[in-house]
Amino acid sequence: MIFGLVSMCVAVPFILLQKEFKRLLAYSSVEHVGIIIFAIGIGTPLAYAGALLHVLNNAIAKMVLFLTAGNIRLAYRTRFMRKVSGAIKVIPVSATLLMVGVFAITGWPPFGVFVSEFTIVSAGFSSGNVVAAVLLLGVLAAVFIGFIYHTSRIVFGEPHMPVHGGEADTVSLLLLGALLAALLVLGVALPAPLRQCIQNAAAVLKG
């Protein structure tokens, strides 16, 4: 649990002060791995189930964000977030998917990440690790603030530099929509076969 919290805390300042979008996502991955390690450290069946579900949710959400980041870079020809603004007017579909993806990765309902993070926090409280669970909630809040700050500057406002590209192709956008739909399904109703797989894997972790 300590290693997980340290990993999350180390990632926070790099997220808040980040200049490049892909590095922002990379440090987000450091944070989410910390969440998973934290859950495994709790060591209860509920925590194991939350950790395994979070592995899946984070993987899908991170694909959405990396792909939308690629669309933005193709349009603006830069990796620096301070040079990107007004994306909603330049590439409206990708910008909208980016905003939705950010809400998904930061654990807003009804997406799957919310369910897995809620499960892990609940496991922390139910196992008596109240202080650690509160610290986890604090880190999640700080990461949410950082992501909303960076993303709102990218999406809104007026473009202040020449834009060299346009919207991504239809197939790519449909793929992004399908990934977000999968996250929505995982947040609303976990399919029975997947639930059974997670329970079996959690039993293996428990030993």
C-alpha cells in the first residue's frame, strides 16, 4: 500500500505541471499503476477484484486518450499543450471524445474506472485502512484537477497558431466511440463472463 501511494504521489506534480500531452498520459499511467498496487496491498478479495477490473478499465481509457492525443498532434503539428487551443472548433469530434475520455480516466460515473476506483476505496475503508483510503481520494482529486485544467485549455478558446490538419478519418473516430462505449458498459453492468473471470483471478491472487 505504501509503494502504491508513493507511486501516485510522485506522479501528481508531474501531471499538474506537465507541458506535453503524451507525457501527461504517461504519468497518469504511473498513477494508475500505483492505484493497482495499492489495491493489491490491501489484500482482500474485494481489493483484488477492484485491482483486476482497474487494469482493464485503465487500459481501455488510456487507449482512448492516446489515440485522441494523436489526432490533436496531427492537426496542430505539436506535442506541447500550451500551443494547442480551440480544438473544439478545429477537430470537434476528437475534442469531444478527448473531454469524455478525460472524465472516464479520472473516475467519473458512469464509466468503468469509477467502478474500479470505488471498489478499491471501499476495500480500503472496509479493511480498516481509513487514512490510506483518504490519501488515495486526495490523490484522485488532485489528478482530476490537473487533467481538467490541461484539457480545458486544449479544447476551449480560440486557436492561436496555424492548424495544418483536420479531423481524423471516420474509422478512427468510430473506434474511439466503441472504446468509450465499452467503458460505459463496464461502468453500468459488468458482463457475467467477465465478472467470473475477475473472481477466478482474484481467487488466484488470494492463494
